[in-house]
Amino acid sequence: MNTMRLAKIDARMVDLVGGKAAGLGELVRMGERVPDGFCLTATASLDEAAERDLLAAYEHFGGGAVAVRSSATAEDLPDASFAGQQDTFLDVSGADELLKAVRRCRDSLHSERAVAYREANGIEHATVRMAVVVQRMVNPVVAGVMFTANPITGCRTEMVVDAAPGLGTAVVDGSVEADHYVLGETPPSAAGCLGPAQWEELQKVGQRLQDHFGCPQDIEWALDQDGTLWLLQSRPITTLFPLPPDNAGPHPRIYLEFGHVQGMLQPATPMGMSALKALVADMFAAFGVKVEIVDIGGRLYGDLTDLVRSPSMRKRLVKLMSVDFGPRAQAVIEHIMTDPRFAPQPGSRAPAHTAFTSTLRKAPSALAGILGALARPDAARARVYEEIDRLRNRTLAPAELSTAGERLSLVEANDPDPGYDRIVWPIIAGMLVAAVPARLLKGVASDAEIKTVLSGMPYNVTIEMDLALWRLAEHATAHRDLLLGTPPDELAATYLAGALPDIGLAAFLSAYGHRAAAEVDVGVPRWEEDPTPVFAMVANYLRVTDPEQAPDRRFERAVAAAEAKLEELSRRTRRRRPIRGRLAGFFLRRARALAGLREAGKFAGLYSLREKRRQLLLVGAELVDHGLVDRADDIMFLTIAEARAAVDQGVDHRDLIASRKAVHRRESRRRNVPVAILSDGTDVEVLIPPASSDARTLSGVGAAAGKATGPARVIRDPSGAHVEPGEILVTPTTDPGWTPLFLTAGGLVTETGAPMAHGPTVAREYGIPAVICVRDATERIRTGQIITVDGAAGTVTLDQ
């Protein structure tokens, strides 16, 4: 079959006729007004027989002017729109011109832009074929596009229409200034080429199509001289962030993204998400605050609606955001508090009262733990290390564990360890004493001077890990050519096969193999399972040839600068304000003794996650044996309850797993994750007017003092990343799994984060300048571009 009439096509025929034709055929079957036409199928080869069929179909509906449009089998789909990537030709008349246009449409499958688009979306070239749609030409008076959800804000209760006189292609390609209409609760202005009757008709059509296809639609339309509305295309809007789950509470609701605090913007696996939701909910409950934790697009969001509407809690939220969640979250909450829909509601006091009661219950042990750490910091650190070792052994599964059901029970168990307080209170003590000096030294010392004292911080387990990896690289120089000349994934496979020369990696993985990027997701492989990122970082270290740029030397310089500045500030302050100077000196010294412990709590908690992952993989292997999953790690795409159903009832989840893997792959490619989202899909940050800046200056928040100029290295995934010494690392976010890259970087720029998050903390302690919360940094900065990072000013300057 070489050609098919549009009236014979439906949405199930994508593999035969491509996405565009399938969508048009479905519109015809719905009874919508679509220009008559046919499709040259994707299986037709343009031989003489196919050309005869094509021309016969053309003559069958009368010839004349037609539109010839590409319809690839990977086009106009929920995962990828391919908007503008393949060719369309309008006002094509006659057999020769038709054949020429069809060939050019077919050839556009292999155009540079189409190939690049497929590669960016992870679509295999060999799997895509091209069909061609031929339709009777509509000569519009007005044409344009309509989105049944606002593509800028994400709001699902607004439709957006762009319209202009003449052909709609002028609107699509941006060659005219279109009239812009937002169809929502408030009617748009009557100015422009459309009036209320046309808005109403478009809105009704848009709602019909969205209801039929089950998702927001991108619709091309045209109005002819008789005022008749023609539909030229309808496809899913592929850029919208998923909606929050339905909630019966009063709307709208506000959800804040929690993952960026842990340096994690990639989607969590379903198993990881189920564990994280319970963990974060328990963390808030410990402070007497109830926050519903939800999965939106595989990311961890908390419903803050009740807290925002609580007269007492809303006053504390902004401060909480600035300390724990960062300036972007703070700006979002400040904006939401100006929205009358989130006005305080009298009587909403329960969260504050519960939190206060919970705090009182914890006060005696907290006070004892904090004061004890301040009085004897060395002893407190020793206890922290003892507890970490004890937790490492305690989390190991019992030897008698043997069945899949028993293993799942161990994974489900969430018994709090009473000894964990011995880790928590010294950490909190360190965070408190690190915050006090800024107030004591106000008017005496600058913020940059205080940050200098708080850099090069000892006793940080993440820095110790990074320096241990540097020492490993130093000892591996005899194998330099092998380690630099072999791809990291090949080195990892050779190591796991036991065929790699001994470079000391086994000892490193024994201490740190339970770590990884995005390590709070139990579904993510640890370094001990896949050491590819470790080999990539070792290669980065081997490229350091300047002794002064050696990471251990850089850290030593940061330590020396911190100690010298501490003594200078103590003397300066004592001369001007003796009592305050002594207090400041005390707190700064205690900060250097305790603040480095900040990473210890998470480091200890990862042992439990590592063991749970081991047990889940063993359960997965048993499910493979029973033919219920294809791979052991497929279990990470189930929840605990679903895994239990597979084990106890033999439920086959393979179709569900395949579907979730596809969604996870799609979400992994997403570049922008909203800091906060409303229940109607609105990205709150889009509503905030952007800070003024010139074309060369990007504004963010200074997180580590200093200034550095160098070529940018934009990296979105640390696995296998290559960073030359002195390059400025530009990333969406960071967590401890990224920090070995800092040892060769000259500076750090991130799109998200908080000053006290892992990445900025480690950057300060290495003495490299860092600017965080630079919106769209990975899009606006290109690898190799010379940039200047100013950690004091919080700016990134781009070289022209």
C-alpha cells in the first residue's frame, strides 16, 4: 500500500503513516474540519509504481494547489514533537512540482537539524521512517497556532493563541509579530485580527481535542475568507512539566521541589521515590510538621500549602527557605505570599503548635548533645566516627536471610537508630557555631573574610574521599597511558572482570564504594557496582601537571589561609571589642573543629541505602528466575508494594516496568525542573520578574568567595565527565558524587542549590569560587567559552 486517504487513517497507524498523518486522520474521524488529502506511506519507496499511485491520488481529489508536509514515524508524539525539524511545502501545483516536494520531504529526514534533534532525544536513526501528507491548500485570511495549556507558565487552565493575517507558517517561524491572546478566566483584549467569536470557537475546539487525546495539544489552524475554521495539525505539547497528583484540598496548591537541596534534579526511580517520600515525611514529622510528599515528574515535591496559609508558620517559611533551600526557593515563597489565593487563614495554627511541642520534647537531649560537642569537640568527633562504623556494621543484612520475602521485609523496615543522635547533635553544633560569627563580627569583618575562615574545613568526609581519590591517582601514574587512553567504561568493565592492574581502587571502594551521584536514590548504582565515574575522575587528576594546582596543595593553602585569617580577625576584634572578640574567636575555632562534620550524617545513612539496594537486587534476580522481570535491576522501577505483589502473588510487572523506563528516560532528558509548581501546572518562578542584568552578566548567589577566569566546561552528568585543570565547572546542580570534579576545577557555577548545600560547602573548603542559582546557566554558557566567576559579587561574566 503506497497511499492512504486521511479519512482511512487513525491514531494507531503511526508506524505506517507517521505522527502528523495519524493525528490528522484521527481529527477527521472525530468529525473535525480538516483539508482533504492523502498520505504517501512510510513503507512506500519512490519507484515508478509509487509515483503512479501518488499522482493518481493527487488527481483523484482534483489536483490544484496542495500543501506537502513531512510525517515522520517519530514526529508529533508525546515524547518529541519534531516541530520545524522536517520540511513542509505550500502552494505546490502540478505533477512535477508535487514529486519534487515529496522527495524533498523524504530527504529532510536526514537533514542536519533532524539528525541532531533525534540524537538529543535519544531516538535511534534507523528506527525512523518518513511518510508524506498531501492536502488541499487552504488560503487563509487569518491563521496561527493554539496551545491548550500555557506553554510558558505551564498553567493548564489557560489556552494561548498566536494569530496573524495570511499563512500560519509566518506565525510558526516567527517572521511576523503575531497577535497574542491568553484565553482564561479573564477575556483577552479585543484588539488584533481575532474577535470574541473566534476566541470562543477556538477555545471549544481546543477543549474537544484535549479531551479526546487526553493531554494538552499544540494545534495549527486557519480561517478562510468565509470564516470557516480549518484544523491543520494537532499534536501533544511535549515541553510541559507533569501536573501534581490530584488533591482534594482547597486549590490552588503550592509544591516545592526538595531534590535540589541534595543536588539531585534527575528523576528518581520509582523504588527510590517510594523510599525518599517516607524518609522526607519522617524528617518533617520529627519536627512536628506534616508535609505531604508527592512525586511530580519523578522529582520529590512537598505540598507547602497549609504552611503558607498558616498565619504563624508563613512568617518562618521565608527564613527557612533562605537557609535550607536557597534563594530561588526563597523568592518563590515571597512571591506566593503576595498572591491573594494564598492569604493567611485564621485558625491554621496546628503545624506551628505541633512543631513547638516536638521541639520541647527534643530540647533536653539536643541541649546536652550540642553543649557537649562545644565543650569537648575532639571527643564529639570521635563519637561520630564510632557511630558511623557501628552503623556500617549494623546495616548489614543477617546471614540467615534467604528468601525474597525476608529480604523485602528488611527493605521495608524503617526503625530509627537511637545512636544516630550522637551523629546529629555535633553536626548541628557545628552548623550553629559557623552561623554565629557573621553577627558577632558585623562591622568588623567582611562576609568574604568570614567565608575565608570557614574554608579549608577539616573533618569533612566528602573532602577526605576526594583527597583519597587524588592519592590513588598519584600512585597510579605508572599506568598513566592506560588510564588516560582507555574509555572509563572499558576500564570499569576490565576492573570488574579482575583484569586491571592493581592501582589501589579496591581499598578506595571499600571505604567509599557506597557513594554515587544522586546517591539518595536507592535505584542508582553505587561506585562499587559501576566504577566508571571513578575512572573518569582519576583521568582528570592525571591531567594535572602543575604541582601548585595539585588538589592536596590547594586544600592545604585553603587551610593555611583560614587559620591565618582566624587569628587576624580575633586580634582585630579583641582590640575594638574585647568581649565580642573573644567570643568570635571561640566560635570560629569551634566551627573549624565541628562544621566539617556536616557531611557525616548523610555519609552514615548511605550504608543503609546500600544494603537495601543489595537486597532488592537479590529479590530482582529471583524474579528474573521466575520470569516476572527481565533484569534484576528492573525491580527499581517498581514500588515496594508492587515488588511484594510480584514476590507473594507472582504478579508479572514487565509491561509496567517498560512503561516506567520510557517515562524515566524522557524525564532524564528534561533540562528545566520547576523550583515550585502550582496544582494547575504553573511554574511559579516564571511569574517572578527576572533580575536586571546585561547580556554579558549572569546573576546568581555567591556561595564561595574568590574570583576565577577560565574556559567553561558544561556538564550535566558526572559519569565519564572530562574536566581540564582550571576549567570552570558549569552544572545544573551538584551533590557529593560530583565533588571529585572540583579538585581540578577553577570555579563552580550551578543553576540550583543553597549556600549550605553539599556542593557549595565543598567548594568553599577547597577554596574555589562558586556562584549558585544562576538560572539557565547550562543553556546560556557554552563549553570552551571564557567566563569569570565572582563568588563575592554572585555574578558570572561571559567573554564576548
